[in-house]
Amino acid sequence: MRKIAIGLTSCTILLALVAGYVRKTEIDTVFDSVSGLTRLEPVTYILAALSVFSALVIIFFTLKLRSCKPEPGFEKAFQINTLFVPVISFILFAMMVLAAFLYYDYIRKNMDIIIADGILALFAALSGIAFLTISINNYRRKCGAELPLCCFVIVIFICYWLIMTYKQKAANPVLLDYVYDALALCSSALAAYYVTGFCYNRGSLPKTLFFTNLSVYLCLIAVIGASPFPIKLFYVFTIVIMLLNSVTLLKNAVNGNTPGNPESAQADLAEPSEKPAADANEEEP
């Protein structure tokens, strides 16, 4: 199981990097520099085929891992044994606060109506705080009332971001300009939704792994052509948190299902200990 888990993460990152390079080539060759319209080129079909192939690869690995059972409770399913993740979370928090400020400054200078976009900047900053709080709680193995709230903040941020993206791009006749943005945000919203399910002991390991890894793949494609710069930072934040969620969930699920794991061994020893007592009670009459 450990090799399959490593294979899932490695293949997702490798395929995402290849797809990002293909997307960069597509942007440079397919889009007309003057009109912004597109022309049919083989690279477009290559990227589409690669995306379908990548989704199938992720499905293959998640089906292989469906026998693994995640630890009960969010704080156990995503528990952290190192300070590495909280440190990364603090960097992401600082990055999102900066990105929110840069985005608000950008819309203030370039747009007439800034209330709706200002709310997106606010949610961006709150999502950075939320993920930092989640990471600290997971490191301390605490499950407070703020944990579901923090998870919901990230869900709301991505969903609102998707709405704003559709609002800004709906009138654009060039579908290829934003199709990967929409797919990336849809998969990210579903991934964040399934991660939140672990707060209520309703987490699904295969679905969570599929959408978190698919989100990493699609967001890395979307970040190539994203603009303005703060939006690129939003995508980087989403890529990192989804990758961290996938890796920590995989690590805890695989370790919890390893035969040599001390906790599982104690559980196995505890079960048969009750059987002799029951047999003894039956033999007394």
C-alpha cells in the first residue's frame, strides 16, 4: 500500500508538470496575440488527451487504495507528526494575506465595482488563516469547534472564487481561455467539501484522494495562464493545501492499515481477549 500511495503522489505531480508545460506551449501558439482568438492546433488535443489520461491514472491509484480505512475523526485522519506542515502553513498564510492585499489593490485601480471582488480578497485572507489553524490543530491533535468552521471557510472561498471567475469569463467567446480554470476550481471545491466531511466522521478516502489529486493537476494547468498575479498566488495556495491534504491523509491511512503498526496490533490483540471469557461463561452451567 505504501508503494501505491507514493505512486499516486508521484504520478500526479509528474503529470501535472508535463501538462503545465503543454499548456504553456498551447498559450504561446494557439492564441492570437492581437485578437485573442484561438486556432486549432495539435497541442490542444494533446493537452485534452493528457488530462483524460491523468484522471484515469488517478482513478486507478485511488481504486487500489480503497481498501485502506482512514483514521476516525479529522484530527486523526490528518494528524501531523512534524513541524514541517505548520511552517508551510504559516508561509501560505503570509502569502494569502499579501495576495489578498495585491488583489484588492488591483481591482481598486482597474475595476469600477469592487465590492464583490473585495469579498473574494477577504475570503482569500481568511482561508490562509483557516488553513494555518487547521494545521496547528492537527499537529496538536485537537478537534475544537473551530475546525469545521475553518474547513467551511476554505470551501466558501473556492466556491465564491468559482462564481467570480464565471462572472468575469462568461462573456468571453474563447472557451479555451478559461475552461481549465473552471475545471480546476470545480475539482478544488469538491476536494475541500470531501475533506470537510472528515469533521463529521463522513469522510470518503477514495473520493477525497481523487479530487485532491485532480485539483493539484488542474490547478497547475490553470496557474500557467492565470492573471492577474494575485490569482496565480490563489492557485499556488490551492495546489499546496490539496497536496498536503492528500499526502497526510494517505500517510495516516496507510500507516493505520499496516500489519506492523503498534496501534492496529493492540487492537487485534484486544479483540480475541474477550472470547475466552465468553466461552468460560458458557461452560459454567
